[in-house]
Amino acid sequence: MPGAVEEAVRELDPPATMVIADGFVGWTQDVADKLGIARVFFWTASAACEIVCSNILELNTSSPGNLEDESVIDFLPGLTGMTRKDLPLAFYDDDVCLDFIGKACARRPEAFCVLANTFQELEPVAIAAMRERMRYFAIGPLIPRALLREAQLPREDLRDHDEHLGCMEWLDRQLPASILYIAFGSVAVLSFRQVKEILDALQASNQAFLWSFRKNFVVDVPDNDHKALDELLDRAKAMESRLVSWAPQLHVLRHPAVVGFVTHCGWNSTMEAISSGVPMLAWPRTSEQNMNSKRMVEEWKIALGVNNHGQDTDDPPRVIQSREIARLIEELNGEEGKSMKENVLRLRDALRAAHGPGGSACESLREFAECFAKSR
């Protein structure tokens, strides 16, 4: 891979002066050095997550694997009150990717700067901590600026996707703030029993929903009995709701029929929900999603947390009961939901301002361009 990238960059005309590469692809620094050009470390997650990932090696040696240690971790700049239990879910299994991430992030100081998919008003303390250490420009979220202020998005790009267009037309027929949107991203999975509990909760709550339900979403169909799964999905379809294999998420979140979003707390999904002013039920599944969830619930107060701490590390994995899920749905539709809606709308407005004239994200992008121009 490094050789192919180097060859591709060498063939560019006019010649490249920098390479912007995902922070996890540390070897691109070697390519940039060999070509004598700058490398920009592009970080797609939160600034808080970057601080943790940049200290993985020290975290693993301070109390490796001891997740019962509730003492506060005091050496993470910009992060206060964090314990081992608050670390990304990857730490729970001594995940093999931790070494990879640690080594990739250890090369960050070699880069010319960091471009980060976050914005100043969302993470002021973490961003300030990063800026004390190197050139750091918060330019997120990576949503086309022209779309940030759109109440509803144009549907021309959906014309060739019947399922996508169909779910939007279905939303058009629903009452305002009546539909719960459910999506767990492209990687996370649930057990058959957990899916059943969610459906039980939705039925008990009389909550209509739009669920982005991938074909590989259920991991343990009983005795490989796909008839059981089909019956479960038929039940969902009979609940005056809609299942789709994939949904045009940003379009869905901007639709006035959507009251809330059940999310795995991936960073892109979180930012899209904030940009759309939609409160959430936070159900983290992997990676740093539990870190995002904690901040969504406790710091920004834009979500209710599904209590699944350590859910996938239990043996057997713990299932969240339908009554707990139904309680959260009820709160989302009640006074708590109204409060979260107000909070997420404030963040949405701050995000829009950040990308407006003189806003923090626009200024960060301008500073990045000026800084690079002066360095040449």
C-alpha cells in the first residue's frame, strides 16, 4: 500500500504539496517524508477520543485490564473525572487494535498539523488541550456547508434509490414528531433476543418507527432458524412502521416526522443528529461510542442513555429488557425529551454559527490555509 500511494502521488501534475491522511494510517508519514511534502493528520472522531488514543500506551501500562479501578485518571489533558470504566469499549477486551491505534497516534507529532472533525463550541476544553500541543484545527462536522442550514434536504440524489425515496415518502405521510428513527450504523450487531425486546418495547409504547435494519444485523438467529427472524420482522412490519435495509440518514434526521434517534453513538451519527436538532437514545456498541454516549447524556444533555455498560463483555451478554427501553421511549416523548430538544437545538445553532461568516470552523480552516502557505 505505501508504495502504491507514493507512486500515485508522484504522478500528480501539478505536484502535490501535502497529503491529508486518516490519523490511523500512520505509514503515510513515511510517504510524505520520502516525497518531501507535508502530512496532515486527519482525525474523524471527537477531540476527547483523540486525547485518549494519544495516551493509549500509557493507559495500558498504568492499570491494564483493570476496569474495576474507579480511581480518576489524572494524566489526560483536557479530560477530567474519567475512570477506567469510561475508556473506550475496546479496552474492555484488551482489543488487539489498541496497539495499532497507539502506534498510529504516536506519529501525530510528526505531522504538520491536525484537521479535526469537531467544532469549538462542542468541545472547547478538549480542543484547547490539543492546541497547546500542536497545530490543531477544528473544522467539523464534515457535512456540506450548503446542507447545514437546510430544514429538509433536496431529494434529487435519492431518485435512483427506490428504498431511500420510499422511506422519505412514507415519512411525509406521518404526523410531526411521531416517528422514532433507529439505526446502529454499518458495523454494530444485536442478538435475536435483544431485537425482540426492542420490538416488545416499541409495541408496548405504541411507538411508530423507521428502522435501518441491515441483513447482517442479527448475529444469533436461533438454531439458524431464519423463519424465526422472518416472523420477527413480519411482526415489525405489521406495527404501522417501516423497516429498510439502509436509510438516507441525514435526510431522515431532518424530517419533521422524526421525534428521536436510537443510535449506536458513532461520531458521524452524533454530529448528524446535532446538525439536525434531534434528541437521542444513546446505545453504544463498540469503539469509543461509550465515551460519546457519556458526554451526550451527562455533559451536553441531548440524549438518554441505555444502561448497557459492559453489555457485550458479560458472559452471556446482557440483554436490555423491554420495560427499560419502553421507559426511555416514554421519557423521550415527555418533558425530558422537550428539555433535550432545547439543548440539541442550541448546539445545532452553535454548529451553524461555527460554519457561518467569522465562525470558529471557518476561521480554523482559514488559519490552516494561512499556516500552510507561510510554511512553504
